Amino acid sequence: MQLFSIFGDPVSHSRSPLMHNSVFKNLNYKACYTRTHLLDGKELKKTFFDLGLSGANVTVPHKEAAYEACDEVRGFAKKVGVVNTLINENGKLIGYNTDADGFMFSIEEFSNINKVLIIGAGGTAKALSQKFLEESLDVSVLNRSVGRLSYFQEIGCKIFSWDSFTAQQFDLIVNTTSAGLSDDNLPAPKEMIETILEHTNYAADAIYGKLTPFLQLAKERNIPFKDGADMLLGQGVLANELFTNHSLNKEAIKQEMTKSFLY
Ligand code: NDP
């Protein structure tokens, strides 16, 4: 029996145990997934091996600490310096990042995405912008404060503050701000959001568990949209493929994880 866990602070709210155990149980994979409340990110590696884990996920605020803790970091995680999935490979801690690919997975049904606007300039925006650039998309970033935008300009995005933004056509708008998470705020002034939504084919939000005011406006305009639940599902499916060393069918993993969202 293999053991997996999620590390975070807080961690009690995490849906990951439900998602992964649903896959393990229903696809007869001999493993169990638990949660570990970890206060100090520096203790991550020791705790991982003391618990005898085969793999883990990492959530706020330990994703950077997880990157530091790894013996080897692979793929996209290397580029962004952020790890959300850990694998025990013969006693070595190997790090991956499935968040950005999870988002791409969540928008698979959106077609002809070439020009994207990301609202927000935090960690999620960094991961998504890097991924979009890798996919050769035209990426613009709009943020409330100007200071965080220089990173995005350096990697090749167009940048806009609320003052410098001008209306233009996008294929997809993604809200990566925390506006709407525990309040009823929009991620930019209402007139600006309305203009943006008039000129987009699709909308997405990283926030899950509620219809944010941003998605509410998209819905009213009949714009196809995705909330963050699909991103959460997407990163989970990809992490589970790594946990089970690709021995389970991806579509079957997705089906079982999707069912866990109904509990
Ligand atoms: P960060 O704290 O790194 O960044 C937050 C961003 O939001 C900043 O750009 C900030 O702007 C902006 N912001 C915050 N409040 C407002 C507001 N009222 N109006 C406009 N802009 C605002 O956060 P993360 O990138 O780590 O997370 C962002 C969101 O994504 C969270 O809600 C999180 O829950 C969600 N998330 C979802 C995941 C999933 O699997 N579905 C995975 C990861 C994150 P400024 O620079 O001006 O302060």
C-alpha cells in the first residue's frame, strides 16, 4: 500500500484527499492519500520521508519551499521555481508543477485560443503566463498595481495597468486575482470588465467553489466560461498520473476525480 499526502497551511479545506482517494479506490490502485498540516516549509523533506510517502502535493504557502527541498526538479517547475507535486524516486525527492498544465487541460474544449488576457500578476499569473508563452500564445497581463508587471514584460508579455489599458479583442480572459474569493469585488473597475467581456470569446477564473462576480458577468453575456474547479481537477489528474507512474488511464482518472466533486 503506497501512501500519499498533501502538505499545506491551512490544509483542512483541501479537496485533494477526496479526489485522489476516489481514483485509488475505484480503479483498485493500492494507495491511500492523506493530509499533513505543515507549518514550516523547511521541514517538508524530512516529514515526507519520515512518513514514508511515495508522493505528495503541496499547496499554499509551501510551493517555493518544495522547489528548494527537491533533489531534482523536472519540466515546467524548473522554469517557474514553484513545485506542487513531489515524487519519491528511489529515495530522491523529484519535483514537478502540474498547476499550469492543469489549467491548459481545463480549457481543452475552448478552441482557437491565440490571444489571452490575464488579469492579476501574482504566482498563478506567473505560472499561466509562462505556460501560454510556451504554447506560443500572445499574452497580455492587466494588474491593479504597476510594480508587479515588470516581470511579465521581461518574459515577453504585453503589460497594462488600469490606467494604460485600451479595449481590444481577446480569445480568452483569465482572472487570476483573488478578487471575488472572499468578497464580491471584480478584478478591475466594472466598466473596464464590461468592455473586456464584450471583446472576448471565452472567460476563466482560478477561483473555485463559487460563481465569482467576474464569471457572473460572463454568464450574463452568454460567454462560455470555466471556474477554477476544472483547474483544480486538471492539476490533480496530472499529479495522479505521476503518482501512479502512468499506469492508470488518464480519462478514467478524470472520470473518478470528477465524481469526487459531487460528494
Ligand atoms: P497572489 O497573492 O500571488 O496574487 C494575487 C493577485 O490578485 C495580485 O495581482 C493582486 O493585485 C490581485 N488582487 C488581489 N485583490 C484584488 C482586487 N480586489 N482587485 C484587483 N486585483 C486584486 O495570489 P495567487 O496567484 O497565488 O492566487 C490567486 C487566486 O488563484 C486565488 O484566488 C487562489 O485561490 C486561486 N488559485 C486557484 C488554483 C486552482 O487550482 N483552482 C490554483 C492556484 C491559485 P496587486 O498586485 O495589485 O496586489
